[in-house]
Amino acid sequence: MATMDALKDLIPINALTPDNFNELAAATRIEQISAKTVLFKQGDTDSQAIYLLEGQVRLTSDNNNPERIVEGGTDDARYALAQ
């Protein structure tokens, strides 16, 4: 999947001006992550947004919140998992 195509439907990226979108796309990297890899933990801070483009990720918390599964290509995956 080309970077531009992967980004065009993500929120709020899809609302950027064309110039800002092109700048972000040029700085974006798409990674393949192995199954069962911890992407981040609750409370982590980072300056990057993480989006799921393909596959599935399980989100858990330290609270009593129920576990949530996000699948690439769904409406939930259009929003950042973390930012």
C-alpha cells in the first residue's frame, strides 16, 4: 500500500491542506510489526501518532476497561491508536 493511499482516509490527516498532507506523507514511515509485540503501554508519551493500516491489534488498559480489538480497514482504525 502506497504511503499516500494509506494516509488519505485517516482522521484527522484527511482534513489537512494538500501542502500539509504532502509534507506529512513525506515524513511518514509504515512499519510491519510482528504478532504479540507491545506497541505502547498506558501512560507512555511519544510525539508520534500510531495508526493500524492492516491486521488486528488488542488494546488493554490498567483500569477495569474492557479489552478492545481494532482491525485495519475499519472505521475504528481511521483514528490513531495512540498519539
